[in-house]
Amino acid sequence: METIAYLAAGYGAKEIARELNLSPRTVEHRIETLKRRLGARNVTHLIAMVLLAKPVRNSGMSESRGK
């Protein structure tokens, strides 16, 4: 769920990977898996589906984005 929260906050796969201490490929795989499981057509659709189903709260995301 952290991955979705970061996506909803505007982070890209590389930024999410850095924040979660994962490889960018792992993050991309997580995103693709979530899209497939939820039937989302793209990342925007995935975020919308999750936000409409359950609010995503800030899960301790770093405030240092873009620095």
C-alpha cells in the first residue's frame, strides 16, 4: 500500500524505490501487479480505484521530495 500512497503523492518509480530502499524494477513490478490484480488500465486508473475504495493516508513519506 505504501507504493500506492507514493504514486498518489506524485512520486515516480525511481523516487519510490529510493524512499523505500528498493530497486526501481521491484517498484515497477509492484505497480504492474497491483494494476493486474485490480484490473486498472494505467497508473492513474489504479490510483483512482484505490482512492475511491479507501482513502490513502500519508504513510511516513519523506518531506525531502525533489531535494
